[in-house]
Amino acid sequence: MSERIGMVGVGRMGANMARRLRDVGSIVSAVYDVHEISARELAEELGCPRCTTLAEVTAASDLIFTVVTDDAAMRAIFSGESDSLLRNANGKTFVNFATVTPALHLEVEALAAQVGARTLEACMASSITQAREGTLYLMVGGDSATFEAVRPILEKLSASLRYIGPTGSAAKVKALVNMVMNINTAGLAEGLALGDALGLDLTMLREVFSQTGANSQVLKTDGEDMQNRDHACFFSAAHAAKDSGIALALTHESGVIAPLAEATKAQYDAMVAAGLGEFDKSGIAELTFNSRRPGSLNH
């Protein structure tokens, strides 16, 4: 596919996706971000225009990828009164990578259809490194024909690409993925903290965890960081809190009782309140170890 691809939201994930697209020969036609410095620097690096309005991105692109922070940011780029991606968007396709509520994906799909545009949700179960390497785990929701049309480009960004179903379905799966991941992260932090309080060697304990029923993907990605207090951000505590909230809203709508999800959300909210929201989610260990207190890290 030779489509021109516009990027809206070029933070850590969006910028690395754009770099990956450049590396594999795709045309990055425009970049936009509310943080103008980030957009300017990436545009210079890629040798592409930096747009100052959303409508300019749409005009310069056939495909528009959006990677924004939350529901409010997503709604703003598609329904802003003074500026919008949907201005003169007939025939354009939008692929929305943000983790937002399933209902919002449906709302954006309806708005796009009114102007003759198409949308997909492409929910990522990956981090910054995978975005740069093109090894994202992508779960896609939306019209199946639109997915097939965009599939060749999505394959350049992913190692695992799954079509889940209609719009909203991939966002539901992503909410569950993050709910379980966040619960596992909080549980691991408590286990290591108790081991530390009992005077156990944490390297030994992590090895035992890895060989028993305590093993998990989170142990592989976060266990050593929790032990060493290395919380360089790959997936922030603030995003963990936001995503836990999306999952909790779905449990409330469905009538499911989820005390572990409730407790985990409270822990990540506590991290944000303590000023640790920009730490990686592994930083939840700072709330569990007896010897640690929020704000004591020198990062």
C-alpha cells in the first residue's frame, strides 16, 4: 500500500510508530501533536510536514493514525467545533490506537460515517520498544472490509495482529487485558514486599516465582525493576489508573463484582496522588515495601 499516513499524537508510542513506518518505506505525510515541540522535532527527524491544525492532517493523508491519551482527547480531535479531523474527511480512513472506552469508539465511528469516512480501533497490548521494532500486539475492531484494506500496513507495525469483531469489541478485550495485567502487577508488588519484610533474598524469590504457579508475564517484565527500584516509564502508572477505570466501568455496567480490580485501581490512584503517576506501573512497589515511601526515589 502506498497510502500517505498522518500521525496525530506523537508521544512515546506515536513517535516510535511513525519511525517504524518510515523505516519500512511507508509515507508519513504529516504529524500533529498538542505539544508542538514534540511534533516539530519528529517532523524534522522524519522530513515530513508538521501540521498546526487537525484538518491539515486529514487533507495531507489517506490514512490517519491517532494515538491520544484518553476519552476527552479522542473526542476533541473528532468533534472539535473550530478544528476537527473530520473536516473534508470523505473517503479517508482513521485507525485509532488509543485505549479509550468502547462507547467512544462507537461514537467516533458514527461521526465519521456522517462525513463518508471509515474508522478502525487498533488496541495495543504492547509498549514503547515494540512500537519502535514493529512487534506490537494489535487487536482490531471495526468493519471487516476496512480491516482487510488496512491490514498490510498494520502488519508492518505488529508481530501479532488479531481481528476481534465489530467496533467496540477490541476495546473491551483491551480493557480486560489491562485489568488482569494491572491486578497481576499489584499482586507481584505485594509478594515481593512481603518477601523483603521477611528478610528473604528477592532474586531467589523471583526465581522461585518463575518456576511455580506464581509465574507471570508481569514477573518477567516488572519483577527485577521492582526489586531494583528502576521505574523508567514504559507504561505509566497514570495510564494504568485510567485503564483500570475503563475496566471497572465495564464491570459496573455488566453487574460483575470485581474487588481485586477495585483495589488495584485504588493503588494506582494512590500513586498518581503521591506524584508517581509518570513512573512505570512497576512503581506500584513503592507503595508496598515497608522501607519505601512515595517521593523517596531520586529519578
